[in-house]
Amino acid sequence: MKPTLRTGLVFLAILLFLSSCGSFPKKRTATVFAMNTVMDLTVYGNADALTAVESRIRELERLFSVTDENSELFAVNRDGGGEVSGETAALISASLALCGRTDGALDITVYPVVRAWGFTTDAFRVPSEEEIAELLGVVDYRRVALDENRVALPSGGALDLGSVAKGYTADCLTALLREAGVESALLNLGGNVQAIGTKPNGEGWRVAIRDPKGEGYVGVLTVSDRAVVTSGGYERYFERNGETYHHIIDPATGHPAKSGLSSVTVVASQGLLADALSTALSVMGLDRATEHWKQYRDFEAVFVAENGDLYLTEGLETVFSAQSPEAKVTVIRP
Ligand code: ADP
Ligand code: MG
């Protein structure tokens, strides 16, 4: 066959395609159990990058774990304060600011109440109203004093970074991978998803949002360079006498939040913000959460109401696709 311009061009296109495939960095995956959850890590890059991610997770876990007797946070809670590393101080400081921003819907001093319900130890129980009222006396993020690396808690007070630690960790890992030259990764830290760059082929990462009431998904978000963090009572709960009690506590009542929402997914460029807000908006409920979005506009969200209806903020309209064609989806606009 005589080579024509056309066959030549086709040949060239195939060559270019093959060489571009070959230049994708290698896909590497790992599963890590840390921070009380299963973490699935996918990194396109060299093996060292993935190893560095794993050891960084362990390092941060050792600082922030509320149950590990050797953690910095454990010492602070045991001693009512003390000197902490710059890293722990930075997270406490940023978290306190977010408690203020959410007007206490997020409150990292809620730990005595969380502990009384048994959520940290799995020794679940329903505390009496008197006990809750007494514990609420020390729940107030405004009473945490942070002076550079010195923390002081009110007597009987304790900190819980469970609502923010994975988001902060995701931000640290993103910075680490970027520095290592990684341009494409998907880190799923147990419901805290961090999409770094795009997929190697340039498409956005597809992140599914679990159906809080079933096995499947309510929909899929296609994102790049974003944190996608979901909070919901369905993740951790127990049942007593026909009642379900879940782990997201309304600091105003000391009881599991009854906000009418089954789950809240927050999409933001920063993991810490997304993690803090997914918890806080779950406490606030749809109306307050909508107001918060209108006020700040530095995040987007998907709300799954208890009746299954979906609400999304405007910025997600083109990147969210509902699983079921029958789903009732309302777009929230400014
Ligand atoms: P998960 O850790 O399951 O992803 P969240 O990010 O929503 O979920 O954090 C929930 C955890 O945060 C709870 O297990 C509890 O330790 C703590 N917590 C519960 N309610 C609050 C609250 N209103 N403010 C701050 N922390 C909370
Ligand atoms: Mg959270």
C-alpha cells in the first residue's frame, strides 16, 4: 500500500496517543486505617510520594487523637491545658475561628457531651437531662484561651478535633503532594475526599455521595482541586428504645442534632473549611445553612433532607448528577 498523507497522519496520531499514555505517572494506591476510619489513597506519581503521605497521616494522628493517651490533645484534656506543638496550636486556632464563624454550631469544646453519649468509646448510653445540663456548662469555644502554643481550658472542659482533623490532614497532604510534584491524586479519608488536580486524562474526579438511608448513592459530583466532605448522622449512631441517636451533637442542646437533614456534603477549595462546615451545617439545618452560604459564598453544598429531597447550591448545578431520575432536586440561589 502506498503511504498517503492521510495514513501518515493517522499513524502520527496513534504514535502521539501512545507516547502520551506512556508519560502518565504511575498509579499507586494504598489503604490506611487511621483516625478511626478507612482511608483510600490514589496517587499518580512516584512511590515515595505515597509513603510520605502515609507517614504524615500517622504523624498527625499522633497529635490530634482524642483517645490515644500519648497524643498532644489527650494531654491537654487531661491537664486542662498545656504547651502544644505549633501544628496543634495552628489547628486549634483555625478551628476556634470556624466555631465563631458558625456561631457555635461547630464547637470543638463539645467533647464532654460527646463522651457522655459514649461516642468515643462505643459504650453508648443516653445521659440524663441533668448530666447534659451540667456538661453543657463547660461547652463554649469562647472560653478556650490560646496564647501562641499554650492552651488553657475552663475547668472540666475538653477539646475534640474529630470534626476538623481529617479536613486539616487532607490540606497537609495536598501541600505535601504538590511539593513532591504530584498533579493528580484522590485521597478519601473516610468520607473526607480531597481531589488533587484532575484525573491524569484531564477529566474531573467523580465523587459519589452516599445515600444516607440506603446502600447506593444519591448522586455524583465531578470536581477537580476540591475538598468534598460529607457529614451525616448515619455514619455513627446507636439505637435505644426505638430512638436513633447519632454523633453530631447540637452544642445548644447537648443532644444529637435534629435539623431535618440526613447528610450535608460541602465542596470547598480547603479541606479544613469543608470538614468544619459539613458538621456545622448538619447542626444548623437547611434554612440557617442556606443563610450561611449566602453570607459567605466560599463553599458549595449538597443537602439530603430526611425525606430524601436534594438541595444544591447554585455552583454545583452543572457538576452534580442525581442517581435517580425521580429525585426531587432544588437549586439554592443567592
Ligand atoms: P466524621 O468524623 O464522622 O466524618 P464529622 O466531621 O461531622 O464526622 O465530625 C463528627 C465528630 O465531631 C463527632 O464524632 C464528635 O466527635 C465531634 N462533634 C460532634 N458534634 C460536634 C459539633 N457540633 N461541633 C464540633 N464537633 C462535634
Ligand atoms: Mg466535619
